[in-house]
Amino acid sequence: MRTRQVNLLIALVAAMLFSFSCFCISRMTQTSNQLINCRKHILEFKENILRLKNKTERNRQELVKALNKMKYEITQRENLLADLVEKKVNTSDKNETVSNTFEVLKFFFPHLKRVGRIYPDVIIGKEKTGVSFALGISTVNRGNHSYLKQTLTSVISRMTLAEEKDSVVIVSIADSNEDYLKSVVDMITKKFKRQVKSGSLEVISIPAFFYPNMLHAKPPTEDSQKLKSWQIKQVLDICFLMLYAQPKAMYYLQLEDDIIAKKMYFTKITDFLHNITSNNWFYVEFSILGFIGKLFKSEDLTDFVRFFLMFYKDKPIDLLLGDIFQVKMCNTGETIEKCIERNKQIRIRYKSSLFQHAGIQSSLHGKEQYFKALRELSLDLNPISTIYWSKARHVIIFSFFTWAVVMVKREQECKTLTVQ
């Protein structure tokens, strides 16, 4: 009995030990699993921390970039604002200078005193200034005939890129016809895109209020009055163009809208000016035809304009150009020989014409012209003469002291010569 009890006790103890062992093993397994899970969580947390750290670093870098971009944009805006302020000041100064330049017109035309600011309508232009040469071309509607495209092509294509950069060609539309204005603008914007983009080619329109009432009245019927009105308007058109071009360049070259420029004309003009030893010249002639190819120092343009406007009703502008020399340079009581000698020194002529007249249909409605530069005469009292070949088979010689009309049967055969 006692042995049975002992065995039962041992069995109970063994069962308890087995149960306890199973329990311990189970708990250890659970603990191990928990440790493994905990380790996984720790690893996941570590990975999340690393991802968060990387994301934070990327965000920091993006934030730095954004801040730098903001700083750059702020700096750019500040610089732009400063440039705009400076440009506004410069433009204001420039406009004030230009406005003062045009103020001279109010002295000669009382109706302009009621106008605030006198300035052309700048249709195409980038306010190019500081160049050596301004080339002025005044154009009007000639009906079904137009030589402007041909003229601009020869003038611009025969410049080098450096010469183009150091010059500005100004086309002044002196016509109230809106269709003509639009056709000129369309032609220039299509044909001369590069020059328009660079600012080397400008198009302006003279405002109608500039002209005196006499040019707004009903057109005259008599040919002589038509010619007179045409000559008056031509003087005014050129004067306005001169005043606009004056602040832009050192020299001003007057051209017309129906001429052809010779090859390398610009290079020849530049070289010729560099070889002039004295700066005391009045103007330089690069063509013997009328007012074409006359080159002036821009600083003298206001004096020329004042003189032209004093007598704009009396003579064509090319004859007024001769008169201003006589008034300014020939002293009272001085012999003609001395005046002519001074004429040679300050009215300088290039050896040959660099511009040829090409238009047949005149800007004067209904008039045809066949003027060509033929050759130069050398008269005893007139070392500078201008020769035109006209449709009427006359050679007309305009000069400072004399004029002559030569009746010719053909261009080579002279019948009579009368000098008065």
C-alpha cells in the first residue's frame, strides 16, 4: 500500500514536472516569437526612420532649392525693376531731348503751339541710338508705282553686318493714305525681318497735324500750284525726318525712295569721311542729283532745318541748300573767287555718285521724270554743277552761281548752250 502511494506521488510529481516543462517550453516559444516579432518591428521601425530621414533630406534639399530659386527670382525682379526705373528715366530724358528737338517747329508754325508733344508715330522701331549713321528715306504713295522695296533692298543689302549694326535706316511715311501705310509696313516686316528685329530699320509716320492749313486745303488745279505745293511738302517732310534722326547718330544721310545704291557705297562713305582732314566741312555730296546723297553732321541739322523752314514756301530744298551756304559763308563785299574757294573746302563732293535715281513715276501725281546723273561739268565760275537728263530731252544744270539749259537732240549731241 505504501509503495503504491509512493508510486502515485512520483507519477503526480512527474506529471506536474512534465506539465511545467510543457508550460515553460510553451512560454519560451511564445517569448521567442514575441522577441522575433519585436525584432521585426524594430527593424521595420528602423527602416521607417531611415525612409523618413531620407525623405526629410530630400525635402530639405527641395526646400533649399526653392529658397534659392525664390532668392534668384527676387534678385531678378529687383534688377528688372531697377532696369525699368533706369530705362524710364533714360526714356524720359530721351523723350525730353527729342521733344525739345521738335520744339523748333512751333516757332515757324503757330498752329503747333496748341499741340502738346510733337513726335511721329513710330510704327516699327526699337529706339536705336548711339550709331554712326542715320539714313533717312521719305516715302509717299505713287499710285500703282512703288520703288521703295527696290531702294531698301539696295541700301540694306550693300551694307556689311558691322555697318548695319552701326547704322539705322529710317523710312518716314509722309502720306495720310492708310492703305499705303499698311502696304509699306507689311512689305518691310516680311522682307526685312532681321533688320526690323535688330532695330536697324525703323518706320515712322508723320502726323497730319504737323502740316500747315495750306496743305490741308483743296488740292490746286493748276500745274504750277501743284508743283509749288509738292515742293513745300517735300521741304517739310525732310525737315521732320531730320529732326527725328538727329539724336540717333553722328551723321545723317538723306536718300529718296526711288534710288539705287552702288555696291560698297557705305564702306566708301565711311572711308571717305575718315580721310577728310578738316572737321570744318558743311556737308558732303555723294550724289549730284538734287537732295539725294547729302551727308550732314547731326549736330548741324537743327541749323539746316531752321533755314529751310524760313524759306520753305520760296524754293525747293536742294536750291535752299545752296542758299544757306551763300548766307552763312560768303561775306559781304567778298569777291566771288574767294567765296568759290571756300566753297571747295566746306562743300565736299565725292569723286562719283554713289546713288542713282531709278524712279520714273514722280511723287508729284501725273509727273514722270527721267533724271539720271550723267557727268560733271567744270565751268569757270562754277566748279560744282548738277546735271539732270529729263524726258523733254533737256540737260538741266543747277549750280550755286550759274544755271544753264542745254537743248540736245540726243544725249551725246549738244545743239546750243546758253549760260545766264
